[in-house]
Amino acid sequence: MVICNTDIDCINFTGRLCYGNLSWNEEPFTCLCDSWFGWHGDDCSKNSFSTYIFFVFNSLNILVSLLGLGFTSYISYKLWRLIHESNQASLALFMTSLFALLSFVPLILWNAGVVANTAYHDATYLGPDGSLHPPFQPLIIWSVLLTALLTGLGLLNVSFVWIQLGKMLTSDSIFSVTTVKVVIICMEFLFTSVAVAALVLNGVGAAFHSVAQVYILFCICINIIGSVLVRRQLSKLLKTLFSDKGKQQEREIIRKSINAIRVTSYWNAAMLFLSLSLNVATTIMVLQNWKEFAPVDPNVVKPVALTNLGIEVVSPYVTWGLAWYCYQMLRIIRSKQEAREDEKKVEKLFSFGGTSSSQVVLS
């Protein structure tokens, strides 16, 4: 038994951290196998059920993120071509797909870092909070930050476009688009500054989780406001501007757009709320000393590790929600483009010389 005061005292003992003053540990402060990953055995080289959970779920996350990277690359390419060839797609929609594409890269690195840490069976990196971690922890820390920033930019970008469109369709809005834009930019800058400071000073600890919770809550609010505003105005537009029987194509485009916005906003809100709940649970346990919630017994479930794993599992699906929205809007743009081409063919065939029906183009 090796007596210790802090984790640094255990750095020469493979895969061990300092545990003491815990309800499940009646011994004095001693160096024991890192319980977060479920390592055990004389040299901490054996895996437990907790270890395999990390292996399986984080590996699946890498696969899901790789598929997302390929999918968003395809969408971004198609939108870029539409912008340059026919000016049919908006730059805002392309930027949303680009943010989604870019956020899958740190997601892959984040989960790869967790898998590598889990397999390493040693804690050699001393974090800014004085705790020992496996050597790939810095990769995880900065990947988490980049994922939050890029996914947040995508969420706020699409929400702002909804608010902008909703404001454009009504004069009754109680706030200006400029005000919302300034608030979003300020929030992004504030989150980046405070999050970087928290990571540098304390790693992925309670401070970073607390900042992330405020940011997630802000994203949820902007998402709901934008969605409600634009869907309400588009529904009114559907009943008034496109009420005649001759405008079936326009009505169908508006209906599909409303449905895509509704599903996306519900999905985003659900995933963000789940992430927020898991984040709060993790923060509470970290503040009380995470080791209390991660007994070294390999047969015991580690609540703090599971809630943190939950955040990792949910994160790719937030980005997938953005990717799905961009894909749905791409399909709507294509159907509108095909309708225009068919209309031109008919006009050319009969030489009536009439003008095409007006279209509503959503970003």
C-alpha cells in the first residue's frame, strides 16, 4: 500500500491515482488504480465492464462522426455548387452545413482520445487542476472546446436565419434582428474566452461544465425563439399569399420547409436539454469530488463516468440534427429548381410568354 497526499505522489506507480477520505474507502490516502476507466489488477492492466463500455460507445461515436463527416461533406459540396451555378442556395445554409462538417472533426478526435486513454492503462499527464490523467487528455480537452464552439456556431447560425426570416415576414416582432445578432456574437465571444480560461486553469472540470451549461441554455432559447417565429409567419403566409388553387407547388414547398424547421428545432431542443441534464449531473459530482462516485471496485457502476459518457454519446447527434436540416433544405431547393425547369419547358413548348409563379426561397 502506497501512502499519498495528491495524485502527483502516485505518478511513479502505473495507472494509479490518490484516493482517500471517501465513503467507500476506509483506508488512509493511498494510490489505487484509476477507477474512472475501471482499471484493476496488481499493475492496473486489467479491464472491467466500465472499460469495455468506453471502448464500445466511444468507438461507435467515431463511426457515427465519420459517417456524419462524409454526409456533411456531400451536402456542403452540393450547396456550394448551387450557390455558384444557379444562386439557388443561400450562403447562410451553406455556412450551417460547413459548421456541421467542421464540428465532426473534433468529435472524432475527442472520442479517439477517450479510446486511446482507456487502452493506455497509465496516468502520466498532470492536468492544470493537479490531477493525473492518461496522456491523451490534452487532445480530449481541446477537442471538446472545438466541438462546443463549432456545433454552437451551427446551431446559432440556423436559429438566427430563422429569426431573420421571421422578422422579414412580419412587422410585429418585439426585437430587432441587429440586436439578436449582437447578442449572439457577444455570447460566442464570451463563451470562447471564459471556456478557454477555464480549460487552461482547471481542465475539463466544474468551471468548464458550468460555462457550457449557460451556453447550452442560450442555444436552446435562441433555437426555440427562431423556430416559433419563422413557423408562425410561414403558416400565415401559407394561408394568405398562397391560398389560390393554382399555387400547389408553392404551398408544398412552404409545408416541407415548415416541417423541416419543426423537426430540426424539436430534435435540437431535445438533444441539447439531454446534454444539459447530463452536464449538470456531472458538475454536481465533480464539485463533490468525482472519486466519491467512482469506486475502485471493478464490479461497481461509476455514475460520474457514465454521465460524462452520456455527454459524449449525445454530442454527435446534435451535429447530425444540423446535417439533417441542411439535407432537407437541399432537397426542397432541388425540387423548387426542378419545378422551375418544368415550367420553363411548358412555356417554351406552348410559347405563351407568361411569367413563372413567384417562389419563396428559404435559407
